[in-house]
Amino acid sequence: MRHKLAFTVDRDRAQLLAWMVECPDPNLWHEIVVGLDLTTGLGLDSALWIVQQPECDMATAAAALVRLEAWEYIIVPTEKKRYADARIFEIARAVCTRSQAEGYQRNRIGWDYSRLHHSPKVILHHIYAFCEQKGLAHDQTYLPIPVSLLSGDFDKSLPLQEYIADESGLTHVSALDPVTQKGMGYTLH
């Protein structure tokens, strides 16, 4: 059963994480990674928790790397980056380490080109080009390159968007009044 939720970014991080644990939904996790402002503590904490979950989708993990430009952390050590963020490094490390080990087994979500302008394959090519520019072999990067993740097949359909995630928060469509739902083109059956 889905819970109605009208959530603003002013809510406590612990409340969001507790709610995600209580209502595990990989499609919701994807919406959080793609729609919320991940540069805030709330977004970074959520993204790190999400990419560590066994049911995290491949597209969600790749979207976290793309949205946070975390692929740079694969090549450049945190201490050598001018504007390094330890939490973004933790996300990159979690995704890269898992991709090299057991990988992301769930592959049911497509790549949303309307909101994610760079595909994972483009990011992979950027990583390779940066390695070439720095004179690094692909196995000499700071973190392992998540080749299987970034070269994956993301031609799946996008999940029915039951949640709207944006700068102001996260809202379940059913929490909106029917006129607003219709005006936004949302109908839940």
C-alpha cells in the first residue's frame, strides 16, 4: 500500500530515511535521485542510502553519478579536488565498489532523457577521455570505473510517476487535489 506523502525539504533527514525504510519502493527511490536537489545534506544522505540498497535499480545508481557529477571522483582523489565533498565521494565509492563486485541486479527503469540530459554511456566516454588526458590506464583510476553499470541497457520503460520530486520536496500524486492532478496531467488508477 502506498502512503500519501506531502514532504518538504524542511523535514528532518531522519524522517525521510525512516519513511523510505518503512515504504521501500525502488521507483520512488529513482524519483528522489532524479528529482530532488541532491546537493543538500538531505539529498546526499538519501542518495547514499538508496545506492546501497539491494533493490536499487541500475538506472538509479547511474543517475546518482550523473546528477552529482560524481564520475569525477572516480579519477581524481578527493584530497586533490578543489571543491571536493566527502559525501559525494562516498556515493561514488558505493556505486563503483558495488558495480565491480555484485553489481546492481535490478534493471527495470529506463533512462529519463527529459530530465537526465547525459546518458550513462556518454559519462563512460568522458571518464575514458579524462583517463587518456591524464595518462591513466583504465585500471589505474582512484575508484574502479563502473563499466557494466554505465554501459548498461537502459531502454526500459519509465515507471508510472506516482511521486513528484522537485526543489520544494516530494509529493505523492494522490495527495494533490483532483483539479491539480488533472491540470498536471496525472491520473492514478
